[in-house]
Amino acid sequence: MERRRERKLTITSPNEDVRNVEPPPQKNRRASLSVAYHRLLSFSSSPIKKQKKEYRDEKKRVNEELLSALRDPTVVVMADTLKIRGALKKWNRYYCVLKPGLLIVYKHKKADRGDWIGTVLLNHCELIERPSKKDGFCFKLYHPMDMSIWGNRGPLGQSFGSFTLNPLNTSFLICRAPSDQAGRCWMDALELSFKCTGLLKKTMNELDVKDESSVMDSQRDESRMSRDSDGDDIRGTIVSETDAEKHFQEIDDVPDEDHEDGKMSETSDTIREAFTESAWIQSPKEVFGPDGSLTEEVGEENKSLIWTLLKQIRPGMDLSKVVLPTFILEPRSFLEKLADYYYHADLIAEAVAEPDPFERIVKITKFFLSGFYKKPKGLKKPYNPILGETFRCKWEHPDGSTTFYIAEQVSHHPPVSSLFITNRKAGFNISGTILAKSKYYGNSLSAILVGKLRLTLLNLGETYIVNLPYANCKGIMIGTMTMELGGEVNIECEKTGYKTTLDFKLKPMLGGAYNQIEGSIKYGSDRLASIDGAWDGVIRIKGPDGKKELWNPTPDVIKTRLPRYEINMDDQSEWESAKLWRHVTEAISNEDQYKATEEKTALENDQRARAKSGIPHETKFFKKLNGDEYSYIHADYRPWDKNNDIQQVENNYVVKTISRHSKSKEGPSDQLGSDNTSEASESDEEIVAPKIKKKVVVPTTSKPIQTPVPDERIKEMEHKFDLAIRRMEAANERQSARTINAIQSTLLFVFVVTSVVQSIFMFFMFRKSSA
């Protein structure tokens, strides 16, 4: 006991010498030990309590920010009406509001509290473009693990969504936009919303890191403080705009390069690379035909060939499979012929700058009429394009912009040509698929262009649908051969409601004049203006401001035709029009009809041999959409950004935009995950494969390597998918037919039974009356 009393208590403190303290008296020893125990316990628990408090406060702050973003009507990425397919596989229209990380679905546009249907959590979703046979653009939001994509609360705290007869699916959402352009805008907006979600999560990660460092500092401080030093202020972290921009660049794995070093980036592609423009040369001087009606006398040496040709055909026959003599051919391809309508493409830029929708459609009509006055020298027909043939050219505008023309023959039987014209700086794109048909009617034949052109004004989001007139050639057997344009042409914009109707009139047998045209501009059923004149001469319009000249191809106006540029013959590929038909063109220029026929026959025989080989043809620069429409795979429908976009360039039929800052790009191993939603350029592999947009939540230095899917396997899957759809449609048609037959048989049976019963009743009634 004496030793225990004499024992000294030793306490070690950092940065202090060891000191001896006399032990407390026996009666106070237990209380001293309790105080020391609780003090040591408080030293270890204080950082945990502070960390939990900071966590709760930060979680509350983030929830309040998200709720304020939900409730704030100004925080909207995009909002519009979409068709959404429900669980019953029926489509309904809903008003969708896209916010950062969320897609809110309402019944109506007014978006009242009771109209809320549900909220999709985009951080759980993947995005994919979905093929569809119906009109519009279809895309799908889905959970990769087939789990729910819906949130539990509405923007105003609603617990239950509005009741719908066609409930929505739990793990996916299939949406349809009214047009291809609107659908791709939605895809871009969803991608932006995905990135905003990633920014939020990165912010939370940075907060966690800073909280850990602050906890470590606090632990060092707490070791020198008492248990009462537990009320430090919580430091919030604010992410600046610069940090947000760096976040987007890190997500895209794009290095922060300085554009002033000469390394321009491409907004239409998703990686920075050197892009070399094609070597253009100015096209030869144009040759115009005579003014007035287009007529030609057939030479005596060629009349026998025409009679031989006429013996092989009959009235009403399609001439697309008939081999025509070379003396009636114009020495250029039909793909190049279609480019004659765009020498005054600068008129579209005037329409883009016009604020009044009525004056805008007047200027669009003026541009359409400006493409007809140029006529070939003599009554000639261009070459029928060979399957796989391509053509490209461009026009330089006075404002420094460039209009690019890309065309490809995507089908031979039936002969289908696809084209795409773009000038994003001037604010327009034009796309179209044209099916060329020829009909023989005895003494005349008609060349009919089936299909429509879509002229899109990028800054305004307006699309004008235009069809083309047909060409009629009469006097083949009797009289002088004369070519005219005929048919009704409509230029219609669904968004503004304005419509132009033009009637190309054929000259009647008695009286009248050649090349006359009449038309009108309407808004709904109201006629606002009338048009009349000659499509190769003066055209006038009579509107609210009186009658004035709409178009007149005077010599001064012809001088304003934009200069056209083409690729030098030596730099062209074997499938480009000029190089493909060069031997035929040389023979026609030398008036050697036998040589021209021989070369033309060789090309056609080669095309027939390829068709008989059984190998399906693959288009190069266009892909097939729903129905018979084709679209350019490198199309870009984004409005021109003056602060970012620099210039549009073309190389090997790929039109891209050079810009100051690059857009996001998946790595080379993630090509299957990229998309051309912004109508941006992409590789052939990206077009064939399903286009899935991957979200990157936290920037990483490396990406998992994905094995690209072979083209053959993808095509086989697409083929099987088409076959399955056709079989389902055929099965539905058979089921419908059986149902109708069963109903008809039942009705017939009921009718027969009723007739028999009625006859028996009448028989007994007659017998009773006679008795």
C-alpha cells in the first residue's frame, strides 16, 4: 500500500517534456479516472459528429438546390410535346419538360399540379435512337439493368402522378418527335442534361474530398482543444463557370488546347484532328440553250433509230429499263443535272433574314423559280446514273459562305437519287430523295420526278416541303419535238401554315403560249397573293401591296449566278459522275455515236453483272430511313454559332464544320456509343451500328475497351428485325382478314336463320288464314 501511495502518475503531452504529478487522494481517484475517460472519448467522437453534421447540412443544401431547380420555370433545357408509347403499345401526346438530370412528363402544356404524370431520373438512363417505320424521329430512354427510371416525387411534392388510361412503362420510355430535326434536338438536349447530372455529381465528389481534408485538419486542431470546441462553421464550396467548363472538357476526354496554335477543332466531329479540304477548281463556263420554247428537229440519220426504239415500247410503258440511243443524251449525269437549281442559293439567305413569315415564303418561292430558266442546248436527256455513282460540287457566296452539294445514286431499279445541300453559315440545309420515272404515251413521253425536297431554315426551325414538276416531250412521231414542264408544285411550311401552289401549264393544241405558270400563296384557306407569268421569263406576284415583279432572269441577274466549283478529274474517284462517264462524254463530243453506244453499253452491262451477283449494294454517304427516304449520314442541322463555328469544309464527300472549341467525343473504342444527333459527322461504323449515348458521371483517365460489332452482324440483325416486323404485319393482316370473314359469316348465318324463321312463320300464318 505504501508503494501504491508513493507511485507517481505520468502524463505525456506533445511538444512538452515529461512532468511528474502527485497522485490525487484516494477518495478522488475514481472521479479523476472517469473524467479522463470521458475526455478521451470526446476527443475521438468529436470529428465524427462534425462530419455527420456537415454531411446532413450538405445533403439538405443539395436537396434544396434540386427542388429549387425543379420549381424554377426558368431552369429548363428544352420543353415540347412528344408522343410517348405506353404499356398498351399505344401512342399518346404528352408535354415534356427537360431539366438538368430530369425529364418531367405532364398531361398538358399548362403543367398544373394535377397534370404531372411522372419524373424520369436521367442519371439512371441510357439513350438510344430507335428505328421506326412511322413518321418522325423515335428515341428510347431505358435502364440498362431493367429497373425503374421514375422518381418518387413531383416538382411540387406530388406523391402520385395523374391517372392515364395507357400507363407508361417502368424501366423504359419510348418517345417520338414530330420530325427528324426535332428528334435530334431532343437527343442533343438530353445529352446536355446528362452532362449537367455529371457536373452535379462531380461537385459532390469535390465536396467529399474537401470535407475529408477539413476533417483531418479539425482532428489536428481538436487534439489541442477541449470537448467544448465543437462548433466550427461549415464551409460551403461553390463551383465557378470555369470549373463547369473544365468539367465538360474532362468528361469528353478532350485536352484543353489553344485554338490560336493553328489546330482548329471540329464541332461536327467529336475529336480534334487535322482536316484537309478537297482540291476544288472552278467549273467550265456554262452553256445556255436558246430562249423561248425548247424544240429540236430530229435528223434523218436518227429517225430510223427512233422508229426502231418505238417498235419496242407501247403506250403507258415505263422507260426506265429501256436503252435509249446516245444521240438524244446530254453529256452529263442526272445527278449533275439536279444541281442546276441551286445557282441562286444566296436567295435562301435572304429568306433566312426575313422576319415576316409571309415575305419569307415569297422569297422561298422566288428561289424555287430561279432554277428553271437554264435549258440545255437542244432537246437532250442526261445519263441515267449508275448504281453507286456520286457527284459533288460547291458554290461560293459573296458573304464568304459556301454551299455544298452531295448526291448519290442509291438504287437502280427503281432509279432513286439522293441529294443533300448544306450551308450552315447562310442558315439552310436541303435534303431530298428523287425517284425518276419515264412514261411513253404514243406521240409524247413524260419524265416524272417522284419525291420531295425538304428545305430547312436552321435558325428558325422551319422546314419547307417541295415537290418537283414533270417534263413533257411531245412531237416524237408527228410534229416538232418540244419539251415543256407541267404539273402542280406545292411549297408548304407546316410550322407557319403558309403554302404556295404553282401550276406549270402545258400549251394547249389551239392557242395559248409555252412555259406558262400560275399560282397562289395561301394561309390556311385564305388566298393572300396570286402568281402568274412564264417560268423561263418574267414572273409577277399580286399581293397586299399590289402587283410587282417576283422574278425576271435578265442578263444582269444571270451574271449574279454563283460560281460553281468541282473536283479536278485526276483527283476524282472511279465512281464520280464525270470520271465514270468520261469515255461516253468524249465520244458524244466527238460525234462518234457508235463509240458512245459501246462505252455506255459496257457500263450498263457491268451494272447488270453486279446486280446478278447477289451481293446487296451498300450506299456510301446516305442511309435509308423509314419508307423510301434516304438521309445524308454527315448532316448537321445545328444553327450556325458565330462565336464558335469558323468554316464548313468538305473532304471525300464528308462536310464538316471547323470550330474554335471541340464538341464531346467518345474515344475510338466507343464508336458504338457515339451519335450524330446534332446531325454531326460520324464514321461509317457509327452509322451502321445502333447509336447509343453513354453518360460519363465522373471523369476518368481511361475508358473500358469495347469490341466493335462487325458490320455484317449488324446488317444481319437489321435484316432479321425487318423480317420480324414484316411477319408481324402479315400475321396481323391475316388475323384481321379472318376476323372480318368470321363476322361476315356470322352475320350471314344470322340473316339466313332469320329468313328461314320468318318464312316458316309466314307459312303457318298463311295456312291458318286459309283454313
